[in-house]
Amino acid sequence: MSAGAEPAERQVEVNGLPCRVWEKGPQDAAPIGYLAGLVGLPRWTPFLDLLAQERRVVAPSLPGFPGATGHEQLDTLLDWVHATLELLEAAGLRGADLMGVSVGGTLAAEVAATAPDAVRKLVLLAPFGLFDEQEPVTDIWAQRPGAAAALFCSDVEKIQALLAVPEGEDPVEWQILQARASEAAARILWPTTDTGLAKRLHRIRCDTLLVWGSADAIVPASTAKRIAAGLSGKATVRSIAGAGHLADLDAPEAVSEAVRAFLG
């Protein structure tokens, strides 16, 4: 799925265990951190390439997601927030702009609420964390094996390409990698995906862009307005027509345009 040169790779430590950091873009450009969604970041994506044309994109792997281990040490939401803060600091991202997608957006929002000085501007793409009885989040763990991934994108080929076994990789090891990512996401979100974020939204004081795919089949698009209403900082909501839950995969050009316009 990537185009052009591959990102540079380095390792940092969180709780004494290695986490991969991918980086690409002009070295003299301001950095933006990127925390990936439910399946992590098994390979570089066209969206990140577009963002890296103008910004230095730094994508650290959260514990348990592709490129990192250590999720079994994290039992509570507070464990995950502290681990994410440690990861951002180790990657040189404290005080930088931060983008989080899906479960990565959940942790990005929690970091901004817990340590407001840790984030300059915040981009949240369809984060979990709120609960609404009238419009519940789809239970991805109740889906048949292999069926959940089809909910991630409107264009199923996009998620299939992200998760496809790379040439030369062991298919069994690749499946284990994806199972580990699912387990890590479950440790953060299971069983209701309600993290209590609504009680902490007022602590997010930075300017925030909320991006949602209009065809998100997992987290209702109406959640964007509920989050925006709870923030203390200036909130901007951008809907991406026809895109699903992982809108940066479905519509990389539209999402990168929205993010770059917001960041200035």
C-alpha cells in the first residue's frame, strides 16, 4: 500500500520493552504523531505518504500492536494512558501535534485530557470511548471470525490490502500478529468500549479536529458532535463522504486535506 521510499525505523522502550517507531517526511518539518486504529499499522499507508509530503510523520506502535509487545502488562485504562505518554515522549512527540485513529484516537484523547501540555493540536478520527444507548457502538468482538474486518472500511479491498501477508512473511506469524492486535484492542475497549471519556472531555483544551466517515459502520458519526460539545478547546468537525470507520484508508486524499488544512 505504500508509495515511494519506505519510512525510517527505530526502536524505543515502553515499560522496558521495545516499540517500533516509523518516521517519514522532511526532517526540518514540524512532527505529527500518528496512533493507528484497531489493526495497528502493519504496513505504511498512502494516507501517511500524503501527510509526509509536508509534515514529518512519526508513527509509534502501541504495545501489542504490529511492531510492539507488552500489552499483557497493561491491565487498566490508566496503564494504557501512562504507556501512551511514555511512548510519545520516547518518540520525541511530547508537545507536538497528535492524530489518533479509532482505538488510537481513544488513547490520543485520553492523553490530551490527562496531560493537556502533551498535545499542541489534536486530530481524532472516529475514536471509541463514549456510550449512547440510542446509537450503540457495533460490538466487533461479537462478529464471526474474519467478518469484523469487513466493517472497518467501505471499500473492503482497502482493509484487505492493509492486512495482506507481505511477500516473504510467514502466514502463521502474520495471523498471530493480527490476533495480538485484537487482544490489545480488547484490553483497552472490551466489553462496552465506554472508557468514561465523556467525564474528561472538558480537560481537552487544545484545538481539536474530529474526522468521521459518513458510512462508519462501527462508531456512529453522531458521536463527533457529542465529543465536540464536551471539549474546552475549539472543535472542528469534518465528515468524509462515503468513508467507513478507518476513513484514512478509505479516502486518504480527503482526510489528508482536512488534516493539513486544520494544522495550518
